Amino acid sequence: MILPLKLEDVFFVAAGRVILERISAEIGAGPSTIILGANGAGKSVLMRLMHGLLAPASGKIRWGNGDAARLQAMVFQRPVLLRRSALANVTYALKLARVPRAERERLALEALESVGLAAFAPRPARVLSGGEQQRLALARAWALHPEVLFLDEPTASLDPTATREIERVIQAFDAAGTKIIMATHNLGQARRLGDEVLFLHQGRLVERAPVEQFFSRPASPEAAAFIKGELPWV
Amino acid sequence: MEGLAEAARGALRLIVSGDATLGGIVLLSLGVSLSAVLVATLVGLPLGAAIGVGRFPGRRAVVVLLNALMGLPPVVVGLFVYLMLSRAGPLGSLGILFTPTAMVIAQTVLILPIIAALCRQAVEDAWAEYEEQLRSLGATGLSAALTVVWEIRFSLLTAVLAGLGRASAEVGAVMIVGGNIDGVTRVMTTTIALETSKGDLPLALALGLVLILLVIALNAAAAYVKDAAQRRYG
Amino acid sequence: MGLILRLLCTFCLAGSASAQPRFITVASTTSTEQSGLFKHLLPIFESKTGIQVRVVALGTGQALDMGRRGDADVVFVHAKPLEEKFLAEGFGVKRHDVMYNDFVLIGPKPDPAKIGGSRDVLEAFRKIRAAQAPFVSRGDRSGTHFAELEIWKTAGIDIARDKGPWYRDTGQGMGPALNIAAGMNGYILADRGTWLSFKNRGELGVLVEGDKRLFNQYGIMLVNPRKHPSVKQQLGQAFIDWILSPEGQNAIAGYKIGGEQLFFPNSE
């Protein structure tokens, strides 16, 4: 099990500014975790630090046992797909994970089915709609059956219908046992999909609580202001 | 103006007459330049891609140098390769001076920086888009770089065509290392130079027009292939 | 793709010396090649012996340097003092006279230096300098350039010191230099062979000829295999022997442009 993920006094600095300050948390298996905060609070940076795309200026980020690199995946706000068919995008990820060639196509088709894109398998990925592309990105991430799935504002660029489709897929993955860690600034989405909330404000972890408790009885003034909609940006 | 019209008529006559000597010269020109482009592409694309995604000390200096080498004067390259291949030089025992092989080598040296530098720029620009996603999927180093190269393969075609243009147009390098030997190393550009120096300007101009038409035809063919492939793969 | 690979393979094979037909490399001068002599001569030799002759045409100085580097098997140029120096340095085996032609002093029809019709090239050169008329020089260490410098010297003119803007040192072959002279209506010393086959004459014509100082002797030498073991001694000597033979000498005499003979064989 690569969880729990332990963050100890993590700092991140860029261009002379402190983006994240003294973040400490232990994220365990089970409940889906929402990283919540206004734009500029540091959510995306925290996601990338956890996933290993960035290195902290100081502090430690530690996974549990196992091949942490292989057993996690990330879906970004805008999906980056290769100029190939939908199926080939998924088999590419499987190839990188050294899945034997004979297995790749089968696993890829399964993944496409799980997001409802099986019929699109031979289509060039780049001609799909925004929502379909994001579903494809999810399928690609899912194909390796990761233990942890990071999602960085996955529906921020999508219309309501596409957003609902993506949320359904995420909920299905959650139900299947994948640990969901998702960053969003969308309160409704956080309530729909999350079990617990880590609330970031100006680079600090200000509050952590189960989702209903966070929304009905926020402990910190910043969280309260944010929920009331008075903190659109930092 | 009249000279130009006469040259155009001359060019038409040359093409239509199917003169065997001219045919041989045209085939040799194509063979030398296309071979040089092939080798320079095989070496230059990975080289440019590696520099494009790589981060190492002195990288900026390498990029500046690579860009500067695009402007290598052909006659200087010819001189350098000549001194290498001369019997009095280090590679003299190969005995390939004054052969088409020497001409291919000289042209390869000339256009390698062009293809590598243009590839480097294109890959670097594309890398900004692909880096996070590819690293998230576990693609690293050369594998990631080559994936990006394949992604932008149609844009890279322009870099390859730039190299082809430079190779077919130059006379300095092939003149020195080839010796402009009748029937052996005489190509279109050296023939034009010879006819000019003999004072047969109409013939030289007519040959020049044939050369330009040839290069246009090559570019048109490349554009057609590119469009067809793009329609297939998106 | 397939065509390219096939062409590439052809070059690789063509490039490797061992897969070659028998051939020699001859370093000669641009004026000799541009006169068209080789196109006339070489097919006769090649069909008789099966030896392909590959001519690299440069200025005399460069051609001899090619011999010094061992990049040629035979040198065939026209500047006797330079050839003898080459021999003395040990780079050549033996020097043979092959043929001669002459130089002609070319100039524009308006003839500002008033030298037309004369047979005294020294006097003509003096008049050109006095009139500061545009004069185009090869400037490229060729046999023609060398001859031109000799004439200035014999005429008592230190051209290196006395040259002014009227003297155009171009550093080019005979053809390009003639192009320049035609373009600026200047005077120029040229070998008759190149002049006869030169097409871009403009207003130029032959003004001075027949002076014995305009005599232009061609010589041929085998590059010394002891200096460069890669020299194809037997094939190169076969070519030299043929050029000097009655058959070769007749072939040289048989080369004409517009009915006019360009080169006059004079081997021993």
C-alpha cells in the first residue's frame, strides 16, 4: 500500500514568493479528499508536490510501501492527449508501465468502457469534445488501476453536462476503491464528491474536517468567509 | 527581361528534350541532397529533441552555438571536409575525396545544424505543453523527447525541408569536395557555376530554372504527403 | 523512401574505392577544361584502355598543390617554372612537354589604350598602364596569371606597387574573369582556347597576338608515388604515355572550334 501519504513541514517557493508554507498532513486510504481553496491559494502546487512533479523547497513528502510512482496517476484541468486514436492514448500509458503487449489492448478497451468511450476507441483523440477528452484522460489514468488518483480541477473547463459525466466517473472510481484526491474551488462539487476537506488559504493549511462538518460548522474565519462566497481570490 | 524569357524557353527545351547528360546530373543532385537530408534528419532530430527537453549546465551556450551553426558558410564546410578527406589529411586512406560520398558528407555537415536547431525549438515549445502529462505517466528523458518529436512530426517536416532547400541550393561545399568532375561529381549547382564561368549565361539560367522547378516539385510533394497524413491522424 | 535508400546505397558503393571501375584523378586547369579539350580527348583514351579519367579543374597553383597533397595521380598544367619547382621538391616523377597554345590580349572595341593590331605585348601592357585603362587579372596563381605577371615584369613595371583602381585583381578562373572584363569593357590576358569557346563576349575582341612572349607551354607529370603511395602509378603512366604518343598528339591536334585548332602538340 503506497498510502498513507505523509507531508511534513512542506514549503514551496517560486520567484522569491512563498507559495506553500509549513504544510503538514497525513492522507490515508478510504475517504475521498478534497483540496479546497480560492484561486491562488496553492492547490495546484500542492497537488503537483504530492504527485512528484515538483520538489519541495524544504520539508518531506513520504509515501508508504510499494512502487509509489507506478501506483498513482493524475488528471489535469486541461487534458493533454497525443495525436493518435483514443485507444492508442491509453495503450501508450500501458506501454510506459511495461504492461506486456498482448494485454495492452484488452486493458485499454476495458478502461474506455468504464468511462463510456468504448465506441470512440478508433477515433483521433484530438477531435473529441472537451468532456470526451477529459473522460479519455480519466480512462488513461484508470487503466493502470492506480491506488491514488489525483485530479486537479478536472471540470473547471467543462460545461455542466460534461461536468456531471466526469463527476459520475469519479464517483464510480471512488466506489471501486481508488483513493481520490481532488483539488477544486467549486463548493457544490466538493460537497457532492468529497468525504473530507483540506482547506488552503494563502499557502497555509488552515482547516481539515469531514465534508459536512466543514460546510455546516467551519472552524476558521477564512473557511467561513470562503463558504459564504466572500473570498473568490486570494 | 528578355534574358529571362530566353532562359524560360531554354529551361522548357531542356526538360522536354530528356537529355541524358542533364538527366544524370539531376539524378546525382537529388541523390546527394536527399541522402544528406536523410542522414542529417536521423542524427539531427534526436539531437535537437534531446537538447529541447534536456536541462544541463551550459545548455544555453549549446543552443546559441547550434543556432549559430545554421549559418555555416558552405564553402567553409567544403574546405574543412576536403582537408579531412585529402590524402594528406586524417581520413585520406578512405579514398573518398572527389566522390559523391564526400559530397553527401559535406552537405550532411552543412544541414545538420539547421535540422537540429529547428527541431530543438519546435520540441522545446511543444514540451511546455506535454511535459507535465508525460512525466505524470512516467515517460522520461529520451523516450519522452521522441514521443514529442512524433507528436509534432508534421511541423518538423518544415525543418527537414529547410535542410533540403539549403542542400540543393549550395555550390561551395560540393564544388570543393566533389571537384565538379564531368560525369562523376557534377551536380546542378556546379554545372550552373561552370556554364556561368564559361560565359554561357542563357544555359546557366535555364539550368537554374530547372533546379528551382525541381525544388518546388519536392516541396509540393512534401506538402501533399503532409496533408494526406494529417487527415488520417488528426 | 525506397528510392532514397537505393540511391544512398549506390553512393556508398560508388564511394568505396574498391568497387570502382579503373580510374585516375588528373589535376588540371580551368582554362584547359573549359576549352573543351578533355571532352574531346578523354573518350578516345577511355574506350581504348578502359581507364576512366577524372579531371578536377583548378588554377595551376591549386592543381599543383593537389599533387603535393597526393589527391591527384597526374598533374597537367601550363606554368613551366612552377612545374619545375614542383619537380625539384620531389613531388613529380618527370616532366614532359605536351602541347602549346598561345595567350591573346583581349580588349574592348573602343580600345582606350590604343593597342589594337600590335604584335608587341610589352608595349601594349605599358600603354594600358599609362592610360590607366581597366585591366582584369586572374589573380589566382594560375598559369595565365603567372604569364601575366611575367609580362608586367619584363615590361619593366612593378605591378604590385604600381597598380591602381584600374587594375582589377579578381582571384577567379578564366571564364569568370572574362565575364568581368566583358562587363566592364576591360583588357584581359586570356588563353586562346578559353577565348574561342567563350560566349559572353560583349564588345571584346582580340587586340594583340602573335608575340612570342605569349607562348603557353603545357606540361604533364606523374605525381611521385614515393611521396604518396596511394598514387595509381601504372594507370597514371598509361595516360601520360598515351598523351605523348602519336595517337594522343594527333587527337590533340584534331580538336578544333569553328575550324580553328586550339592546341599544338609538341612532345619529344
